Amino acid sequence: MYDVAIIGAGISGCLIAHRLSKYNLKVAVFEKDNDVAEGASGANSAIIHSGHDPLDNTLKARFNVEGNRMYESLCDEIGAAFKRIGALVVAVSEKEAEALDILYNRARSRDIECEMLDGKKAHEIEPNLSDDVIKALSLPTTGIVTPWEVCINAMEEAILNGVDLYLETAINNLTYDGIYHLNDIYEAKVIIDAAGVYADDIYNLLGECRYHINPRKGEYFILDHSSDKLVTKIIYPLPSEKGKGVLVVPTVHENILLGPNSDFTEKKDDLGTSEALEYVRNNVRKTVKNIDFSKVIHTYAGLRPSGDLHDFVIEEDEKYKGFIHVACIESPGLASAPAIARYVVNELVLPKFNTEVKSEYKHRKKHINMNELTLDEKNQIIHEDGDYGKIICRCEKISLGEIKDVIHRPLGAKTIKAIKRRVRPGMGACQGGFCEPLVFNILKKELNLDEKAITYDGEGSNIVSSKAKELL
């Protein structure tokens, strides 16, 4: 029997598992997909918002501000990239300029560093702002991450410290008789429902859920690297009832994201891109000029678990003891996640158990990123292992050694997409046109798989085994 079963391995589930792994508890995570961060956590704007936008007296406001301040230390701990590049919220009319004052006062009331800029100063900082921009709110504490990297690294460290991760394990049956029975196979004393757009469906296995999740679809363009930086900071329009609007976002890896739109969809698996991208194209030009759409290398869509209560739902259920809702975690959910995890563990889970912090805790070994090394460091690594000198992905300059490493880690990559997300072969201009066949053959050899078992985004292993935990 598990002390705690977490349903969902998005950013909330992964960071809760990571925090719980520091205690003497038996913890399991159940994920319906073949990797972590396959839902909203893997397809969003990748922004650690400052906390200026959510309305007062909401969980969104509280946890966004707290989470932003926790991100740097979290990413240092788990070896994930984090950059505090700052943001500008821009106004293109006098009416918008007046609305910007509301955000400025809200940010100041929350002790968020901010500065109001006139149009001239804003254009000096970001020359590619639209000529229509007349005022801007500067938010220097805004940051960026690679969301799935945070999830993967946090879960890998959780696995090293005893957490069991069950992939490709959808929870289709859940009953309670003093303890929880999952799929008539697993048992747990506490359930944490962090199932994203499916969180209400999970609770509905027990009874009628008090909230309903309406998936809100957002679609994005990705631009290739460029020596001429379009922008150096995140550019927001004025937010609306649909969200923060169509953004221009530099990424950790120096691409540019453009998007999203924001439309409700009835399908919880609707990830296709559509004519809505034309909406993104038209609206992004209102804030930023000189966008070269010939540099688009990829489009993608993500679903946000937007709830009808218009706030996060983070609480123990009134009827079912030990059932903890971590639901309706839409924007700013990514930014809020470290604070959500701390609250859920410290306030809702630990009081139920007589437990202590582990006396010994294993930190994951950061994988080698050749692009971050000096020439002397690269030569030393290659001298020790020649595979790090064999380039597989020419666009992103990814070596064979880096790919082999992520295949054999505790949360090892089992598909082409999983390798792509961990070390980026296929993320460049050719989108895998040259390197994908090579990655296919590496997977086949390293895992001793039949060719039919290797897919871009196919079946992975069901449980990360105890043997895998010993690899690091």
C-alpha cells in the first residue's frame, strides 16, 4: 500500500512528488501517457509570471507571487535552466495606458518589482516593439524555463529517492472504503488529484465533482534561432477575460514563441493546430513589428484546464477524507507550481503522517550539455568518452553521448519525442529531417528493441523500475 498516490505527472504532480520524496513516505505517481509533462505542462508559454495579473484574494495571486520567488532555487536544485529575463506589458492606446496603471498598482501592492515606462524608453529597450506602443509596464522578475525539463528533472530525482512512477497507467476505476483502491490493483491512504484537464473526471469516479473543467486551447508558432534578436524580454499585450493575450516569448534555447490564442474546446485531447494560428499571426503584430514568419519551424497546441470556479482548486475534499484536489491549474499554474507543491505537502499531506525528513537524500546528476561547455571542457569530455564528439543533430549540435545518457537515466527516454525533449535533437530548423533516423537507430541499439517497438511518441515502459533507480 502507498501512503500517497498522485494522479497526473504534469508540473504539479512532479513537483509534489519531488517534495514528498524528501520524507519517509511510500509514494506513487500514475500517468496515463508514456512520459511526464505530456499535457498542459508540456505545451504552454514557458513563462514564470511575476504575479502582477491575477485578481486579488485568489489562490492564483498568492501562489504565483510565492512560486516566482522559489523558481531560481528549485531549478538550481534539480539542474534545470532558468532565466529571469523580465517582461514588458505594453499599451497601444490611451485606454490601454489607463488600464496599465491598474496592473502597476496591483504589482506594487504585492511587492513585485516594476517600473512604468513611456513609449520612447520602451522602444529604446525593445526596438522591435510596434510603433503604436505608447506605454509599458516593466516586470524584471519575470522568468522563463523549459517546462518539461523541470518536470523530468524533478521526477527523476523523486525516483532516485524511492517514488514509483507508473507510466501508461490511466486511472479508470477509483473506490474508497477507508483506503483508496486504484484500478482494483493499487491501494493508497491519500490521493492527490493533479490530472490536469481530467481532474474532474477522476473525482467523478467517486462522486459528483463540484467544479467542471472546460479545456481552453492555445496554439503557438515557434521561430528558429536568429542572430538578430527580435526581442530580449517577454512582450505581453493588456490581459483580457481570455487570459494574458498573444505573447512574444524568448525561450531558454533562444527560439521565439508566438501565441497563444484562447478558445474553449469540448474535446480534452484536441491538440491539432488550425486556422486559429492566423489569429495569433494578426494579433501579435499589434505589439511587435519585424516578425519574420519565414522562420517558423514548428506549430503546436496545448490545452489549459480552465475551471468554472475561475480559480485554482487546492483543498482536501469535504466528503472523502484524504482526497486532495489540485485542480483547475491554468495560467499562472507553471509559475505557481513550486508554491502549490509546498502548500499541498506541508499543509495537506504531512499532517496526516508521523514522518520525518530522510537522513540521506540523493540529488540527480546533471546531464552533460556540450553546448554549455568551454572548448577545453569539451575536449576533456571527448577525451574521456568519444561519443560526446560524434554529432547526431547538426541544427542543435547534439552528440551521441548526450543522447545515450538520457536513454539510460532513471526516467529514461523510450521514444524519439522523449529524447527530443531531453536533449533537443530534432528541435532545430530541419525538425528532425536529418537526425531522426539516427536517433531511431540509437534507440534500437541502446534498448535492444525491435524496429516496430520504436515510435516517435509510442508506448514506453509501464513502471520505472528499482534497477533504473540505481543507474545514477
